[in-house]
Amino acid sequence: MKAWIPLTLVFAFGLTARAQATCVYPQSPAAPPDGKTATKEQMVAAAQETKRYNGEMNVYLDCIKLEMDVQPPADPSKLTPDEKKRQDQQHKLYVKKNDAAVDELQAIVGRFNEQLKLYKARPTP
């Protein structure tokens, strides 16, 4: 019976740590190569790096949503004004993080797509 107590504590602390894990913002890829002069290999590598970033950013966005959903909305009638203010600020922070991440993702993918368009428009040798 005594052996179960430490095991239960380890399990409980593990769940707590997981629930409080922070979302990791992905590292942006390097600027894409100039589509007017880039080689096929450079464009393929840039495409792979952009896909990696896109995937990692989607994981980050899912994490933010999960963090927002984990915070159970309390009954507003039972909240003190300070608790209500804190809850509103936390929600605004999650929305701000989400919007900034989506804006950056769109900008990075847009820059790559512009260079890819230039690359594809070049005359083939």
C-alpha cells in the first residue's frame, strides 16, 4: 500500500507539469532565396524549411488554443471584479498571441510564394 503513495504523487505531478507546459514559438526560417537567381536545390530546400515552419507554427497555434480551453470559464456572476479583469486580460493575451503568430506565418509563406512565382516564371535553359 505504501508503494502506491509515491507512484500516485509522481503521476499527479506529471499531469500538473503537462497541464502547465508552455507553448514553444517556432524559429522562423531564413529568408527564401531570390527566385530570379536561385537553383532548384535552393528552392526545394526553402520549400522544405517553409513547410517545417508551417507545421511547427500550427502546433504552436493548437497549443495556444489548448491553453485557452484549459482555462475553464468561471461563472461570471461569482467572479470578483479583479478575477473578471484577470480572466479578460488572459483571454486577450491568448488572442493577441494567436493573431501575431498567424500574421507572421502568412507573411513568411507569402514571401516564399513570391520567390517561387519568380522562380517558376524564369525561362528554362
